[in-house]
Amino acid sequence: MPDFGLLSPIAAMPMAILSVAALVALVGGTLGRRGPAIARISSMVGLALTAAGLASLWADRGSRALLAFTDTLVLDNFGVFASAAFLLGAVFAVLLGDAYLRDHARLAGEYHGLVLLATVGMIAMAMASDLVVAFLGLELLSIPLYILAGLSARDARSNEASLKYLLLGAFGSGFLLFGIALLFGATGTTLLSDMVGDPRLRMALSPANLYFAAGAAMLLVGIGFKAGLVPFHMWVPDVYQGAPTPVSAFMATGPKAAAFVLLFRVFGQAFAGAAEQWTGILWAMAVATMTVANLAALRQTELKRLLAYSSISHAGTILLAVLAAPKDRAGSAQALLFYVVAYALMKAGAFGVVVWLQRQQEGDVSIASLRGLASRQPGMALAMGVLMFSLAGVPPMAGFWAKAWVFSEALQAGFLGLTILAVINSVVAARYYLRVVVAMYMEEAGAADQPTAEPSGCPSAIAAIWLAAALTVLIGLVPGLVFVLGGQAGAMLR
């Protein structure tokens, strides 16, 4: 039975704290010269208080998941862990945003407020036990991102990125909402908890129910768009390149992780009984996503577009954890959570280097502009090298363990062919990651590749880069720090 006396306010606490902090940042950002500082401080305080609230939820829940708000929100360690990963992405967005806001101080309130509101949407998605609540969380995530992508109003490419994201996002949201309607018609409920545990719905989730099949397919289209899965990936390179780089870093970390957490709850948990209907489709999407993205990335010369295709490729790899969930839900959840944490660190750090480089030169950051970076800025080249090796899955970095555990889960679930294809794709991906390292350490900069100015004014970005690189190494050397917590989170999904 739902608990309106105590449990519902506790469930809403993280989202309430962040919402208040977002409003303070939006209003405080308008208060003259002190506005940017107020917005930044309110963001960090809000994120810190939310982290403390999530820690208390973890301690209080024990080994039993609880439902709140008429069973539409679920309090379990899986959602708490995922929400903490979203906060990590938001922290990096705040740190990297300082470099951008030094030249756009008047946008500080909007930037920080929208980042926090998007994070509220992610937490709602992670804790949703109802498809309608999941949809509301997705929209609360998406609308701030549409605005953030076009934050540089005088930049034509930023406007283009915002428009493309808005139009295609609305298209994906329409599919998602129509899919929810069909699923309600097929099952008589939108509660994921009912779809998991109610034996009366087994017939509704059978392959013979065309309403369920169509609804699940449309749901996959809507979530697949947010996750950047092929063939719904077309917006990713253009939006990442046109958006302000701190916004690109934010979109590549938390929102992508939120999409996969929702995908896992829906297909890996609620629809596990109908796995034979969707396994083949996700199998094909995983292979296509990894292959198309890696082949496209090999041809890229601009660093942000390369990182965008890299994000698509990693989405295909994470999909293996969703595919393995019907056979081992707890283990697959553990592997997925470890992957999203490692991925958030790697991507935030890599985009942070792009932010840092953009302080030195105008326009796009090409791979050629990295030539000789090891001799000019050895510390930054080292951090970027660590992040590239981790993205490539080179041991003992965090990226290696993330891929290894996802591949292990896929093998145990019987996906031998898919795992082999994923390993081959990882080898192909190593080619373009190592191209960045070669440019930094083994090539000399020409006259056209020299920076136009010395890097300045971005200590927060430098701190974010080094924090991401250090945590990537630390988690790689001691993976149990995260994996044990992920195991405790996954155990509640048995």
C-alpha cells in the first residue's frame, strides 16, 4: 500500500532540493555582478544537499524496495545509485561551465538553473515506477536541454543544434507517448511494478498481443532517441558540435545514462517476461550502433564530432547489459551502473579538454591542433591520454573493467556472437582513440596548429579534467569501490 504519511515526501526530497536550488540559481543570476557567483554557489550547494539526501535514502531502504506516490515512484538502491551518477555529471557541467560563463556571464543563472532542472528530470526517470512519470521526467530533462543547446544565441550553429534537437526530440516524445497509450490499452495499467509482478498480465505481455508489441516498439523508439541508438542517432554529432561544449559534456553524461536506466527498468525488468519479442531487435540495434558509430568516427577530424560518435558507440556497448537482464537482472544492473559511472567520468574529462583548448583558439578543435601538446602542456596531454586509453578499454583503466563486466554478462546470458562483435568493435574504436594520443605525443605541431593564445581563466575546467582522469585511474585500479555499491543496488532488482 502507498504511504502518504512519510514515504512520499522522502521520495520527493532529492528532486525538491534540486528544484529549489534551480529556482535560486535562476533568480540569483539576475542580481547584477554577484549573479554568476550566486548561481554557481546555489548549484553546488543544491547538488551537495541532494547527494546527502540520496545517501540517506540508501541507508534507509535496506534490501527492500518501497513504492510511493500511489506506486508511481520506487525507492530502491538502483535508482539511488543512478541518481548519484547523474549528480556526478551535473557537478562536471557546473565546473566546465565556468570557462564558458566567463565570456557569457549574463547567462549564468539560466545555465545553472537549467542544468539542475534537467538533473531533476533524470532522477524522476531513475525512480519512476510508472510510464507516465517516466515520460514527465524525460520531458523535464529534454526541455532544459533544448534551451541549453541554443544558449549561444548569436552562434548560428548553436541555434541550428537547438532546433534540430527540439524537432527530433518532439518526434521521439510523440512515439514514446503513443507507445505508453498502447501499453495501457494492452495491460490496463501504466505501472511498471504491476507489469513485473502481476500474474494476470502474463497474457498481456505475450507475443500474441499486438498492442503490447506495437507499444513496446514505440517506447523503444522514444528512449532510443535519447540514448542515441542507431537508427535514432542522427542528431547527436550535429547537436554536440553546435551546442556550447560544457552543454555537450553534460548531454553526453547524465542524460544518456538516464535513458539507459529507464531502458533497463522497462525492458530489462518490466518486460523481461516478453524478452523473446524484443531481444532480436535490441541485438540488431546494438550491433548497428557500435558498427555505424565506429566507422563514422574513423573519418572524423574534429574532436567534438569524434567524441559524439564515440558516445554513440558506447551506447551500443551498454545495450548489452539490457539484453542480458532477463537472464541475470542483478548482475546486469551491476554492470550497467558501473559502466555509466566510468563513462560519465571519461566523457566529462574528454570534453573538458575541448573546453580548455577552446580557450586557446577560435572555432572548432581539430585533432591536428593536438599535435605536440605533450611538449607544450605535458600535464594536460597526460590527462587526455589517460581518458583516451580508458575510452578504448585499455587496462587497468576504468573503461576496461566497464567493458569487461558488460561483456561477461552478455556471455553468461548466451550472447556469444554479439560479444565477439562488440570486442571487434572495441578494437576498431581503439584506432581513433589512439590517433588522438599519437597526435599529442608523436607528431610535431605545424605553424597552423599552434594555439592563438595561452590557456587562461579556466581553473575549474582544469580541476574537472584532473578529477575525471584521477577517478578514472582510481576506479580502474580499485574497481571494487564502485562495483560493490553497484552490486548492492542490483541485488534489489532480483
